[in-house]
Amino acid sequence: MADNLSDTLKKLKITAVDKTEDSLEGCLDCLLQALAQNKFMRIPCVDAGLISPLVQLLNSKDQEVLLQTGRALGNICYDSHEGRSAVDQAGGAQIVIDHLRSLCSITDPANEKLLTVFCGMLMNYSNENDSLQAQLINMGVIPTLVKLLGIHCQNAALTEMCLVAFGNLAELESSKEQFASTNIAEELVKLFKKQIEHDKREMIFEVLAPLAENDAIKLQLVEAGLVECLLEIVQQKVDSDKEDDITELKTGSDLMVLLLLGDESMQKLFEGGKGSVFQRVLSWIPSNNHQLQLAGALAIANFARNDANCIHMVDNGIVEKLMDLLDRHVEDGNVTVQHAALSALRNLAIPVINKAKMLSAGVTEAVLKFLKSEMPPVQFKLLGTLRMLIDAQAEAAEQLGKNVKLVERLVEWCEAKDHAGVMGESNRLLSALIRHSKSKDVIKTIVQSGGIKHLVTMATSEHVIMQNEALVALALIAALELGTAEKDLESAKLVQILHRLLADERSAPEIKYNSMVLICALMGSECLHKEVQDLAFLDVVSKLRSHENKSVAQQASLTEQRLTVES
């Protein structure tokens, strides 16, 4: 095949000597059309050294030559690493982008056809190749394509090619900043409003979704009026049972939730809780449509990302709506809706002023209905919601801490090694029950349920906050119910762990401080006291008297005195 191509080229060169310019162009057109249409010519073209001469033809002034050359190069690049590499080395991409820039404003049909071919060639050149897509971005292709879309939005083929290009390029994080510097949001929303066909809207959705991951573009899309378009789609499709309509409802409501992940875009739509968008989203929660219930709950979770919003929503009855939603999904319910509603309640429970209100409203009881769930995402949010609710709420912490079924479930989940999030949150809630209740009855319940060993293990966590929470809880256990817990503390090797934490130079100051407080509290147990003496804690503690952290140094002095007296 390569020999045949070489022969063809030689014939063309010979012909070029003898023929007129018109007949030469005719022969060239025939060759280019053949290259543009035959997939078997891709590799032989590269092997025959044809790519560089082809790329040079992109400098022709003849529009038909440009058109056929663009098609030929597009074909050669299609799904061919060798073809793309050869076009790259010959500088083809930059020439094509320069053509797009220079021809962008010309709206006659022949020019639009050429622009479409050039866009297609670039897509074949860079499709599913991050390196080549990044190259196009660096060459400034994005502003050029956005301008193309704005000028030629009436041309269906060119518009479609631009959308495919945007969809590919938008997947790269490096593209987002360039997109944000253009009016892409305005152009896409304008185009979206004109579309009535499902397939065309779906193409635009495929561009909007990756772009909307960028906070600056989120805000631009909101300001361009995308949210109103999405709300209209939801209203039109909510009662339909057609597959396309169901898909569009899901895509539209999911995109709506994504727009709310940006702080500025979310706050703009919240409008102090009086915004029409916020009110429409509220109406989704009591809907009978699971997709709308899910989107509504996720939207509330996203609105609940600052204290002012959370306080406003709790004061205006959102908690009751979410509890009603959860109640509809207790038995064989939709797991994603359960997860979303619990996420929203967890976020709403963060402001201190909301905790008592939510406890009074019965949120704890509503959440505990899902204690039997075997779905880790639901378990994780359930644990997080309870932990937020009992923060600094002694009565609630004591009530929950004496709930044997809950504590036994927590102990079970503390061993869920396949689900690190659930395991971590279970440990943190166990610790929180003790820290916030400071109740002997809670400690006894946790000891009887086998929870002590998990708190001791938690003290070795790689996360300082979890280590610290464990040590504080263990110190309270030692201070309030040492006799009840000493056997479990001994079998969990707490003293040895404390020795390691104090000797480890990498331990944070607060870990060293609380470890020494705990050592002092353990001295009231004969068996644990003996372990402390056997491990020569005095040597480790005395070194900490010169620690750069004053609190650690002072506690080291106090601990050393206590160890000396008790020795």
C-alpha cells in the first residue's frame, strides 16, 4: 500500500510539471477525497511520509483543497496514534486553529462547512488523548470555539461539533479556567433555551455537567438563567413515564444540585430563604417522585452549608419536612433518598442553636429508625447526624448512651473494616456519648457492650482529632468508672499504647498532654498502676518537662510528681 501511495505521489509530481494549474488541482482533489474516505489508508499514509505534505496543503488559498485536506487529516487521525503523532509533529493543529480564528466571523454556507470539517479534524486529532487536548487548550482553542458557537449557533452541524469539542475538553481540569474567562455559560444557556429535541438537550447537558464542577462557571450559569431552564424541565417532565423524559428529569435535577455546591451560586439562589428557586426546591421534598425527593433533600443539604442558612431553615419547618420524607422510606425505602435526607439533617444540626430545636422536634427518634440499615452510606450519615445532635447536649447524649441497642450497634460497626467511614464515625460517636454526657450509666453501658477496646484502638488513629477524642473519653472513664472498666483497659493494652504515644516525637502536643492526664487517672487501679511502674514512664515523662509547648511541659512536671509519689 505504501508503494502504491509513493507511485501515486510521483505521478502527481510528474503531472504537476506537464499539466495546467487547474488540472493539477483536479488530481489533488481526487487524491485528497480518497484519503478522506478510506480508513485503510491511515497507517500507509504515515509510513509513506505523506502527513507533512498534507499539513502543508493547509496553507492553500483554495477552499476546496482546505476542505478535502481537513477531511483527509481528520480521517488519518481517527483512532490512530501514529496519524495523530505525525500531524502533531507537522504542526497541523496550530494551523487549523489559526484558520478557525481567521474564518470565525464569516457566515456563508461554504465557510461554515469548512469550519465544521476543521472542528471535526481537531476532535479526531485529540479525542480521548489528554495530552493532545491539553495542547489544544494551550493553543487557545477554547475561546475560538466559544466565539464560533456564538456566531454560528444557527448552523446545526457546526454547533454539534462545537458541543462535542466542549464535552471532550471540559473533562480536563486545566480547561476550566479558560472556559471561565469566556462567555460559554451565556452561549450554552441561550442555545439550551432554543432546543426542543431530547438528543440536542442531552448534548448540552453533557457539556454543562463537567463545566459546572467549577465554582466560577457555576455562578456564571446561574446568572445566565440556567436554573430557570432546569426548573421548567422538572415541571414539564415530572409526571411523564417516557424514558427520555425520566432521563431528562434526572439530569436536570442533578445539575441543579451540582450548581448549589458553589458557595456564591448557592447563596445567590437561597436569597435569605425567600428566593423562588429555594421555594421550588422545597416543594420537591413532599413529591411522590423519588428523583425529586432525592434532589430536594440534596439541595437542602447544599443550602445548609452556613449557620445563617441552617438557622433560617430550621426556624421555618424544614426539619419536619425531612422527617416526613424519612418516614416514607423506613421500610424498604430508597437508599439514596435516606442518605440525602440524613445528610441534610446532619448539616442542619451543626449550628449550636439548632441542636435543641431539632432534638425537641424528634430528630433523634426519626434517625434511630434506620439503625437496622445494612447500607454503609446510610449508616455513615446516621452516625454523623447523631454525633452532631449530641454535641454539648448532655441530656441527649446520656439518653442515647444508655440505649443498649444503639451502643451494641456502634460496637458492631466499630469492626466494619471494609467501611472505614462507618468504622471511624462509630468510634467517634462512642467517644462523644461519654464526653458530652459525663455519665456513669453511659460508661457502664459501653463497658458492658464491649466498647472499651475500640476507644483504646481509636487512640492510635492516624487522625489527631480522633486520637484526642478517644483520650478524653478514656480519661473520663478512668475518672468516673475505673473499677468497672479496668479489666477491659488492661486487656486492650492501654498503658503500653500511652507509653508509645508519649515516647513518639511525632505525637501532637495535645496527644502528649491528654496521655499524661490519663496516666494519672489510671493510677487508681492496682493492676494498671503496676503496668505503669513496669514500663518506666518516669524516663519518658521527665524528658517532656522541657517540651516547647508550655501546657505539655507543665503537665509533665505534674505527672512526674504523681509517678514519683506513687512509686
